[in-house]
Amino acid sequence: MTTGTAGRLAVWSPWVRQVLKCVNDTRCRAWDLLHGVETCGVIPLTRFEFESESKTPGLEYSSSHPRIIRRALRALDLPLERYAFVDMGCGKGRVLLLASELPFARIVGVEFVPQLAEIARQNVRTHRRATQHSRAIEVLTLDATDYYFPSEPQVLYFANPFMREQMDKVRRNLEASLRKSPREVIVIYQGLLDRRDETFGSRTNYECLHRERYFDIYRCRPKATVKGWADSNLGRREVMA
């Protein structure tokens, strides 16, 4: 069965959707078991007891597929040891664990749900793999709209984590930081194509370097031209298979 056929059947057949969900859940649990962590689940945020203006009905935690995360990270043709990696809305920390397989200068997770942030910290403590290159991992219990962007080159990861209002505020904070301290910042945005275009792709100060079926990679630049701006080795690529 081709992927396209499976996708069409999934739209029309509830039993196919249920079978695919069971397969994905089994793969997710197997990945957790193999790595000694707990990252699976789809959990509405309203189930968690905490107070936040960003706690919006409809938002939920769900783990991203490791293959998609790895593909996005491996598309980065950068001197990663010069970059900090930040997962905005890190949940239980699966993206952080996969990012630790690469030699980032440091790795940061930002999560506003205290219970999820604590699970992510526990996963960081228990996850030890031979492929792990970076152990400088920190999880912040913090609303992403309050995150202070340090003056350093960064790779920012967004797995469609916020409602539009919160995402707009995070982007404005990033742009203000870039105006104050020009530097290279790369954004990986995983999500539906129209949401990617709405959030970054349609904006002139974000250059789309790479596009695939599930994610885009952008280079952020201040609106004003910056003398001596450092270019990465990333070129414009599009792979929609």
C-alpha cells in the first residue's frame, strides 16, 4: 500500500485510522522503552493543574515522530558547536533528546506546563546513549512569550506549539532581540504547510532555506541590512516527497 493510498483510506475509513493510531502508539512506546524515557501520549493541557494566560482550550501535548525530528536536524548544514538549540514548547523533551545526538553548544527546552517540564528533566537525567554528543541540557519552566533570547547564534525548534496570539508575541520578541543584537538565528518549524507560511514563510525578514513535507527551515534576519552578516552553508532546497 502506498503512502498516498493509506492517506486516502485514513480519511474515509475509521478502522484504518484506528489501526494506524495503534501502530504509531506502539512505535512510540517502543522508542521510549529503548531509550529509557517517557515521551509518548496525547494530553489536552486542560488536564494539568496550573495557571497561565496561555492555557488555552484546544491545546494539547503530543510527541513528534523521531524520524521527522532527525530529518529536520540533519538538514542543518551548520557548525553546530557554535549554536545553541532551543525547543520552544518542549513538552516531555523528545526533541531535546534527539538534538543531544548532535554537537550543539548547549540545548534548552522551554515549557510552560510545570508537570511536562519536570517529566522532560527526568527524561534528560535517564537518557544516556552512546550517540549523545551534548549533555549541556536545561529545561526552563517558562511561558515562551516570556523567554529572553540570548545574544548568541541559535537554532529554534517549533513543533506547531502555540495558538496564533502566543506565536505572534514570540516572533515579535525574537525580532526585537535581532534588532538589538544582530546575529544568525535558524528556525525549524514543524507543522501544516499553511501554518508554516502564515507564521514565517510569508514574512520578508525570514528566508526559507529548506522545505519538506512536514517542516520548513528559515534563516531570520533583522529587517535592516546588517554589515558583516554571517552566512551559513544552507542553500534553498525543497523536498516534498
